[in-house]
Amino acid sequence: MLATLKRTFGVFGTIVLLLVIFLPGFTKLQELKDKNRDLEAKIRRLNMENVLLQEELKKAENDPLYQERVLRDKMGVVRKGEIPVRLVPEKKR
């Protein structure tokens, strides 16, 4: 009976010791795996954004209609003889 009790405490003590030694490392590993997964998702998102920006750059360099739309919409450029009209939204009461 006493030998069984000592063995049980020995096994329990060994388990506790192993947990104390390995649990912080395991926790850190899980944190790093989560961070890696987040960073991989961010890389995929940025790669998609990069592809879209490259397509827009090609249009900006080669498509005169796109260039004109950007100049008109974003920069407010008008052709000679055109009268720019700016619409002002009504104030809500």
C-alpha cells in the first residue's frame, strides 16, 4: 500500500515536472503557429492587392480612356472649352 502510494506520488510529481518544463514551450509554439497563420493570410491579401495594383498600373500606362477618367474624376481636369459643374449636396434638416 505504501509502495503504491509512493509510486502514485512519483508519477504525479513526474507529470507535474514535465508540465512545468514543457507547457511554456508548447504555449509559445501555439502562439507562433497562430501568428504564422495570420501572417500567411496577410501575405495572401497583399499579393491579391499587388495584382490589382499592377493591373491598374498597366491600364494607367496603356489605356487612354482610363487615363482620361482618372484625370477627370480624381484630378478635376477638364477639356478646353468645357465648363466644370460641381454638384453640392443639399443640407439635411
